[in-house]
Amino acid sequence: MLAPFFAFGQKFEVAVGGGISTNTQPTGNMYYIGNASVANYAATASCSYNSWTGWQLGLSIHELELASTSSVVFTDANYPTITYGGNDKKFVYSAYTTSACGFVNKKAVIGRSDLYIGFAIGFALAKNDPDERGPNESYKAPDDGNGLVLGMQFGYNYNFTPLFALTLDVAPRYYDLHYNVVAPHEYPSTSNLDYQIWAVPVTLGFRFRIQSADRTNPMYDYERYRRHHQRYRLKQYRSYAEPSNSTETHSSLNAK
């Protein structure tokens, strides 16, 4: 009986955003480690299914740079006359870090706004061009890293209309990146590069709700959606508060 009602209450949303990202310093066998974070670019896109019960399932894509700066001077393993760091130029670990994650969120409706928090897991690719350095770049890591991504996200949506909202999203992500090249500064070691790093993209964007033409659907009207959500929560509370022997009590009274 509940399955059709649950399906009726679902809606489909897409969101896009842009902002900045910061990251920790890499661990593992990365030799060139910065000691100061910088503001890097970040972009995100996502699609999700939502229910009036407050759960959200979806897929999110993040694109960002992993980089930092170092006040420490590092010497190249093969060419001692070449140094990195000691200035404001960046150590670029990944110029284009693309991650795709499945996520689950729990949402709370507050007036015309809603808050959410959840967890994510996925896969990432790290792209770089180590042979081309910009004027603000000191060291660039090798190309073609990949690995697991774990993280969480939390944010705020303000609904201007039933179909359009402004969204603020914070999505800490843990990257475990592996490369098929020897780790820097380990020559003649054969150990491949493998490092872990946290990034925290903060993006501001827009969310678009894609609705059916059926305007009788309570999801079309945000106020009706909010009332449905509140009635659901109240029904849950009453079911938890009701004594476990209530059925037996009613039965015995009816029998008498």
C-alpha cells in the first residue's frame, strides 16, 4: 500500500554550481609537499531523486584543482640545479580532478528552505600536464592518477519557486590516488606514486526541479510539499509514542 504513495511523492532535481576549493597537503610517497593552502577553482553538477519523507539519492560530479604552495625549497632528484618551492608559486598535484560519487542525503524542510547532510562514495581521475608549467606554477605532479573517493556533503537550499532554488553546498572529499609512474625523487626506486589528500569544495549554484505536468501532485506546490512532509513526521512520532500493547488493549475492550 505504501509503495505507490512513496513513488508518487518522488521528484527529480538537477543542480549546478561553482566556487572555490582548498585541500590538505598530500601524504603517501609524494615528495613535494606544500605547507600552505591556496584557493583553487571548483565546479559541481548533480542529479537526484527526492521523496517527501526527506531522503535524497543521487549522483554528483566535482571538478577541481589540487594544489598548494611551499616556503621550503625542494631539489630535483635528477637535476640538483633545479629547485621547487620557496616562493608563492604552486605545487600542482592535479590540475583537473574529476570525481563522480553516488550519495544519500537526509533533508529537513524549514519554511521555504531546506537543509541537508549526507555521505558519498565514488571514483576520481587526476589529470595534469607536467611538461607545461604556468607562470604561477613551480612543480607539477605526473599525469593520469585515479582512485577511490569518500566524503560527505551538507548544504542549504532556498526555494524561490516550487521549481527553482539557490543552493550552497560544502562537500569534503578524501582522494586516494594511484599512478603508474615512479614516485618523484625516489630514483632509482620502482615504487609507484601513491598519495592521499582531502579537498573541500564550497560551491554556490542553482537547483532546478523537473516536474510532471500533473499540477495536482503535491510536489508541484512547495507549500503543499512542506505540509505533506510535516504530516509524515507527525505520523511517525505518534506511531513511536503509541504503547506497544495498544492493539491488545483495544481488542480486550471490544471483546468486553
